[in-house]
Amino acid sequence: MPPGLRLCFAGTPPFAAAHLAALHRAGHEIAAVFTQPDRPAGRGRKLLPSAVATIAGELGLPLRKPTSMAGEAPATLLASFRPDALIVAAYGLILPKSILETPRLGCINVHASLLPRWRGAAPIERALLAGDQRTGVSIMQMDEGLDTGPVLLQREVAILAGDDRNALETKLAEAGCAALLRSLEHLPELLAGSTPQDNGLATYAGKLGKDDAMIDWTRNARFISRQVRTGIGRMPAFCFAGKRRIRILKAAARDWDRSGTPGKIVEFDKNGLLVACGEGALCITSLQLPGRKPVSPGALLHSAAAPFARGMVLQDRAVG
């Protein structure tokens, strides 16, 4: 790190918290931390701090939780900490021009994709859902666009067949921390030699919605297995057994050359549920019934609580 560099940090979820902790372990001066306000969570909807707020508290760092970064007050607040750079990782709030221009060296973002692929809020999920075989992290200088700024450094990460969202996020956080620390060691040179993005290659990683998690059994089994892996830890894939909504937590695509109605349970035994798809079949090995803990289908084999049986057709909507 160049002598005398003074940082502020902005981020919210665990991915961002990993980067804040890495900066602190490396001995960087962190003048202040910004994160989103506490949000209701769980059945009791109790207000809980973000992962970044928790880490900042443990490390004794000055913490601010603005509801917006727009207007004069946030820029004045940021300027009061006299930062040379603002490090941003999955903050979730838009940074206006007044914020981007406040630090002497600008705002440096850690983005969980190989830009310009998967600009936007959900790059990890979109890479998984699309079946990408590789992704990575990009350290970029922020501008007023959506992840459009020049790239300073990138690190590639392989997406393995068994990676779910949690596993991939962990790998990307490790790569991102290393890339960020490396970038700060050579920040002036990297800023001077940054690479503009090719907008013609850009793809957009919009937030996942309910439709992205709902299983359409007419799709091929490989795509549905990616839906399951993408939803782990945030928005689990689901379908319906009659009127009951079933979350699918672990599953794998299987070759299935026999014809069958998409969604039909063709096997139900101790090894799981085998469900016919538009192409191939999906072997479900972990699921969650409404109000229950995750369980293997085999544990429900002889249970009256099981909402399904061999020959039943799972649906993408409540039936009955």
C-alpha cells in the first residue's frame, strides 16, 4: 500500500464482510465503514445488523448506516473522514457522482464476476444458473454506470459441477480478498493503466425473483439442478406437491432415457426422489417441507408426513 493511504469501506453482506476483515488483518487504515441499515429477519422479523456491521463492531471501527448516499449530507460525511479511496463490495446502495468524486483516488469496487460479464446485483447466481464454467472477481474503478468502470485487476475462479451458491461465494471471496490487497499495493499504477470494459460483451445480472426459483419440470434436468444449486442460502428452488410448497435443497441431474410426464416421481426410495424432467431426470436428496427442517426423502419413505408418492406429478403451482 502506498504510504499514508487512508481508506473508507462500504459493504453489506458476508461477501463484503470478508473483504473488510481482510483489509483489517493486512494492517490497512480504515477510517470509517458504511453499511445498510439493520433489516428485519427470521420469523420474529427482529431487526438484525448486516454482516459488515457485525464485523465493524467487533473490530471497533467507526460505523455509519445511511439509508441513502444521495444528497449533500452523505458526501459531506464521507469527506469528513478524509479518505484517499472508498473500497466498495456488495454495498447495495447507489453511489452518486458526489460520492464517487470525494476520495482522492476515487471509489474502488470488488465485483464478483469477470466484467463485463454479469454486471449487476446477482453475478454469482447468474453465473451458476447460466451454466458458466468459470467466473471470477474484478477490481474496478467505479463510475456513474452500473459496474461499467475500468478494470484494474481480475482473478479467475473455476465453477465446479458440485458448486452451489454458498460454495462459489466462498471461493470468490477468497479470490477477491487477495485481488483487493494486491491492487492496493499498486493502486496508483493500476489506476493509470486500467482497462476500459468492452460494452459489447456486457451481460446483466439482475436480482433473482420467484420465477427464477420456481421449477418448471419441462426444462432439462441439468438446468433444474443448476436452479437448485443457485438457490442455496438465499432463494431455494421450489415446486408443489398438491397444495404443499416443497423446497428442493440438494439434487443432481441423471440420465433418463425412458419417457415420462415431466414432474412425475418415477422412483421414491432410500436414495431419494427421482423426478422425470423434459430431458433427463432429477434425483432429489434433500428437501424441506413447510415449517419443517431439511430432510432426506429417504427419511420420509414410510412417514405419514410425506406429501408425495411414486407416480405423483409435482407441479409449478398449488393444485387441489
